[in-house]
Amino acid sequence: MWVRAWRKFLRNKLAVLSGIFVVLLILTAFVGPFLLPYTYDGVDYAAVYQGPSLKHWFGTDELGRDILSRLVYSLRTAMTVAFGAESITLVAGVAVGALAGYMGGRVDNLLMRFTDIMFAFPSFLFNVMLIAVMGRGMLTIFIAIGLTSWVGLARLVRAEVLKIKSREFVEAGHAMGASHWDIVTRYILPNVLGPIIVTMSFGVPGAMMTESALSLIGMGVAPPAPSFGALITAGQRFVLSYPHMLLWPALIFAFTLLAFTWMGDGLRDAFDPRDQ
Amino acid sequence: MLRFLSRRLGFMVIALVFVSLLTFILMHMAPGNFLDAKRISSGDVSGDEQASVDVIAEMEKRYGLDKPLYIQYLTYMKGMATWDMGPSFQFPQMDIQEIIAKAFPVSLTLALFSVALSIIIAVPLGILAAVKQNTVWDYCSMFLSMIGNSIPAYVLAVFLILFFSLKLHWLPTAGWTEPKHVIMPVLALGLGSVGGIARYMRTSMVEALRQDYIAAAWAKGGSFTRVVLGHALRNSLIPLITVVGPQLARLMVGTVFIESMFRVPGLGSYFTLAANTRDFPLLMTSSVFFAFVIMMMNLVVDLMYGFLDPRIRFE
């Protein structure tokens, strides 16, 4: 399965290019800060509102802060939040989904009604309120996003587990006396890994969007720490005089999201069991 | 039918109670409240301690914050049930139902205009993509759906601002006082949904064109207008409701960010403000109201689906 999926992924040029771009973005986000000549909050009143130049590749903002540095740190914020939120999603979604699907009966019913309500509740409202409770900060944001985004994965895992648990090889496992834990972790879950990876790869840009949306309405990471959403809000204020302050954050953010989505598309096609 | 409706409405009530409870609990777990913020901002901390304590006690009494929590909760719920929520913290001169009555039509206008815009563009595009597969129309709809799926409305809004305000000087960058102000928020919200709806339209049109009765219609010598726009379109529009409905609900939430970007005084702006300033009554009402609108929309979509397609039975 893995070799076939990998070969199929490699045949999709757009997905491979996006994958390379994603790796570069991750490197930029986590290694970039050490290479930058400026910090994200280094104020320089002698160099405010500068357009792109050799010294400041993407120009400077209203306080003379280097926009490139702020973009790199925004990317880091987005990535940290997204990966943090996705790990919560992974643990909660797989645990709840596998439990509901494998146990069936009353446990299944209870867990699924709970996900129904979570589904009906607009997760964005929940995010805003959780952040109001826990305070603004990187950690609280990814916890809030993680707590609201596991529902979809839980439903997917449950459906897959239901499909797989009646197959012969699982029955063989039962017959050989494997424990429930072994059945779930060794027999069933490895077969659900494909759909899980695909969901997660779409979850990352989704979490990034939520993070910057929260920061757009003033509920994201606390300033002066940058985020794409905060940069866009700031840039919009000065757009008529200094458009570079708005253009770069939006453009870089858009390409980041596109790269993740295209890579996700490639992964989805690669793991699609329908065409062999 | 009646059983279906009563079960759905019952579920909605339970979900709304859940939402209100969650909001209430989260609200009261939050460190600090509106009055603290007020005290700090008015500089009373260093001044006359006793006077400010008295004022706070007085205000707490007026807003019922001195009562036990369950009484406070029940008061909120009673207020919402009778549509009389009392004044908000932030706007003491206005009752909350007045704020909602003023702000909700604004958000609804945005959402309805954007849905209308996306349908007007998406349906013809979807038909063209289905009839002329693998042509420029097909790729155009694919491109738009990709953009719409991966780039949020507030980022699209940036490119619209750069184009219409900076480059062409046609539209103001933000505000909500003249009709001109409606254009960019609606474009930003609507364009994102065009691709998705067009792709869906294409799929269901392709499906409809494969049916026997369409072959019969062609065989009888029906024109393009008659066969495609008369017979096939009618049947391919039904599944469209399933995407447009959730889209409308998504737009309602999406308006929160677009409203904040374009400074539109809609429900989303008030919700954000309420959360940022710990305006408990306003936050409580707006979050329950949001949830109510979204669930109601989903229910209406399900009902319409059944009315339009007689093959569907409610159970």
C-alpha cells in the first residue's frame, strides 16, 4: 500500500512541487529565525514605511520593523499552532472514533450524539470563547483549535473501523486470542492510516486559517508577536499609502495555504482505494 | 414528516441548551469581567477605593451579577425565550434585542447577497463545464474551486482591496455607510463559494445528461435550450441545495472576519466586541443566536430537499 501510494504521489507533479515547497516553508519557519538579521519586534524609527530594498527585502512597517522577519515569525506561529492543534486532533479523533466504532452499542451512541452536538456548534464561536477564558497565547490557541477540530476525524475513523472490524483478518486475530487493544492498534488502525493522513494534511492549512482569522479579529497571539492575520489587519490600515505592508503577508499566506492543499490533494489521490 | 420535524426540533433545543450552558460556563471561567476592565480603564484603581467598590457593587446589582450563578443563567434563558434580554454592558442605553434586530439584517444581507452572487456565476459556469468538458470553462471552474477551497475570504478580500481601492480607486477600503460599501465584502464572501458550487453543478449536470429521458429528448430533435436548460437543468438543480445550504451557514460565520475587516456593523462585529470586552449578556445572546441561525438553516435545507425531490421520504 505504501509503495503504491508513494509512486502515485510522485506521478502528480503539482503535488510533488507543493510538497517540496511545504518542506521549504517548514525549514524557513523553524530555522529561518536564526538566520535573520532583524528580530520581529525590532523597532527602528529611522526606517518606517520603507518599500522593499536590499536591506529590508519586503520593506518595513509603521514602526520600522522588518516585514520579512515578521513574515517568517508569522509562518512559525502558523506552523506551531497548526501542528500543535493537529496532534490534539489526532489523539482525540482517533481515540474517540476507534472507541465508538469498535465498541459499538451504547458507547458508540453516546459518543456519536456528542459529536453531533459538537458538529452543530459553530466551532469558531467555541474557539473565541475558549481563548477568552484561557487568555491569548500560542498554547491556548492551538488547544482551542485542537478541541474543536477532532470531531470530523472521529467520525471518519469510526466509519472506517466499522468497515474493517468485520473483515476476516480481524476475526482471525480474535480467534488467535489477541486482546482488544492489540486488535485495534495492530489489526485495524494500520488500515485506517491512509484516510487519517489525508485528513491531517487538510487539517494543517485549516488550522492555519483559523489561527490567522482569530488574530484578524484581535484574538490571536498577543502583539508584538506577529501572525498573518495581524499583519493583514495592520496592512489594511495603510494600504493606500504603503500597499507593500498588505500585499506580502496576503501573498505569502495564500501560497502557503495553496501548497498545503495541493499536497493534500496529491495524498488523497495517492491513498484513494478506488482506483488501483 | 411531522415526526421528522419534531425530532429535529427537539435535537435543536437540546443543542441550543448545550451551547448556552457551554457559553455561560466558559464566560464565568474567564478571568476578570467587564466591570474589572471598566475599573482599570477609568483609572479608579489608584483613586478612591471605597467609592469605586460601591459603584461596582451598584453595577453588579443592576446587572444581576450578585445573584447565584444558576439564577443568572436562568435569567438569561428566560430573557432569550421571551426576547427581552435587557441592556448590554457595552451599550447600556440599548437593549440586546435591539442590537440583534439592527445587526442581524446587516449580516444576513451580506450572506444572502454573496450566496446569490455565487449562484449566479456558478450555475452557468457549471453547466458550461458539464456540456463542454475539458475546455476552458471546465478548467476555469476547477481553478475557482481550488482557490475557494484553500484561500479564506479575508485573504481574497486583501486582493480585492489592492485591486479595487488601490489600483482602480473605485471603492473605499472599508466602511458601511453607502451602497458602494456592500460590493467588496459581498465579492470576498461570494467568490470563495463559486468554484465549489460550480463543480457540484457540473457533476450533477453530467449525471442528468446521462439519463435515458435526455437521450429521448435529443432523439425527438430537442434543441440545446430545450434539452439542457429545460429538462436536465431542472433535475440537476436539486442536489445543489445541499451545497448551497451549508454554504450559507458557512458564510454566516465567515461574515465575522469580513465584517471586522471592512468595519461592517453586523452580528459578527458585535460578537467579536462582546468576547473582547467580556460583555456577558451580549456574548451569551449572540453565540446562541448564531448557533440557532446555523441549525435553522440546516433544517430548512433538509426540508426543501424533501419537497423538491419526491423520492425522498422523511423518517
